[in-house]
Amino acid sequence: MGVHDSVATIDHARYTADNCSIGRTLEIIGERWTILVLRESFFGVRRFDEFQRNLGIARNILAARLQTLVGAGLLERRRYQERPERFEYRLTQKGRDMYPAMIAIKAWGDKHAADPEGPSVTLMHGDHEFAPDIRCAECGEVVEARDISPIPGPGAKLKAVG
Amino acid sequence: MGVHDSVATIDHARYTADNCSIGRTLEIIGERWTILVLRESFFGVRRFDEFQRNLGIARNILAARLQTLVGAGLLERRRYQERPERFEYRLTQKGRDMYPAMIAIKAWGDKHAADPEGPSVTLMHGDHEFAPDIRCAECGEVVEARDISPIPGPGAKLKAVG
């Protein structure tokens, strides 16, 4: 299995996983409601009541998840009305940068976790259905795990010796 | 912001988010240790002790997370030795299909959640550094949220009327 050819290229026993980018991202979006709130933002939703109605989520949970996303800098809270004061939640650039991860997660779920009838949402790209293709930005090739070798990055940290 | 042009294309208030592919995928990989175990699998790790050593995770938590991934069909548990009995955990096709999501999640984390020194792991694609490029599989264009319109899919379900 080519996937496993890369095992010798990094000595994972020596480096800590504490600052892993994957783990850190999941700390933000790993909670189910948080990513569904973010999904709604990508669908164009901005207002509390619309998030609430679309997701059928308790208001206190929604408020907490919006706060998580604002605190993490993925959404920004902006006042759009003065009397009475009303706020909306808009994607920041940092939030918009989550889009590739969202559609890659959706593609996996569509293939492996959808109901028998199929996915609940279809994404259209102009006149055709959208499916993501992950390519190497440098050379344009479609990549699979077996093509990629992990090596210690600039932020690699050795494990503390016990 | 073009992101929001698509808001009128699906009436989210009418459809339930209960069977959302994104939510369902996060139910599996949303827990931090689970995705780090999966990360190790992509790095080529197969054996309990190697997962344990690399992640510095308590053995009972590791056993539970491996069981989650086996139960969800992303890893399979195979005996590789009879006396004493020893098992290894290998990615299934369903598990390998998570790779695009993993690298998209990593790319976001590398950009927005890494330490000041940079990412802890660099991915190499042959002789060059790998960065993912998400394109439309149909037409090959690089896509952003603003280019995509969600519409009800074949599995869209109307909300129960209260």
C-alpha cells in the first residue's frame, strides 16, 4: 500500500502533536453545531433569527457557537441597525478560508454518510454540479495520500523528555 | 460580497439540517484525538504502540478512538501475528477518502492556527512542497464560496411541522 511508504520520512515519536494544525482546526470546528453555523454562513445567512430558524437550534446554544466563531475570528459581529440595536454575523477572510475544508468534508459525507436517497444538499457551479478535485497547487496533479510525504515543518517541536 | 448571492437558492427554513453530510462527518472526525489517530494512519502508522507513542495519548483513550474509527469503517483491524495475537489498524478506502478533508483542514490550520515559527508538518509532493488547490472536478476552475450555489439535493428532507 503506497500510503505507507512515507512512514520513514518523519520520526513522529520525536515530535509533539500538540501544535498540529489539524488538531487545532478541529478544536474550533469539531463541534457539530459550530460547523453547521459556519455552513449557514456560507449559505449566506447573517442574522441570529435566521440561523436559529434554519438550524432549529436552542437560542443559548446558537449564541455560544456564534461566540466561538467570532472569538476564533471566523465571523465578525456587526451592528446593522441602531434602534433597536441589531447585529449580524459575517464571514471574515479567515472564515472564508475554511471553505475548501467544508466542501471536502461535505464530499466525504455525501459519499459515505448520506441517506440512501443521496445528499441533502447539492452544490451547483454555474450550470453543472460541483464536486471538488484536490490538486497540488504547484504542479496541478491530482494527489492521493500515497503521493505525499510529511516532513518536520518550521514549527516542529521536539517532545519534552519525561 | 458574492458569498451571499446564493442565499435565495435554497429555502433552508424548510429543510432539516439533521441529515447534513457535514454534520455527520464531524460526528466521526470532530473529536480531536480521533482525527489525530487518523492523521497518524495517513502517516503510515498501523500499530497500537506506535499510535500511542507518537500521540502521547492514554491507552484507554487511544483504544476508544481506534474503536470509533473501526466502527465507522475508516480503519480495519487485522491480525498480523498469532502468538501472541497482535492486531494492526489499516485505512480502508472509506478512510483514505478522508484525505482531501484532512489536507484542507491542515491547510487552514497551517495558515491560521500555526505557531509563529510555522506549521509543525510540511507535506512534500515529490521534490516540491504540497499545498492543496480545490478545483471543480467538472470544469477545472478554482472555486470559492461565491461561485457555488447550494440547492436541495436528492436526500433533502422537509422539516417536521411543529
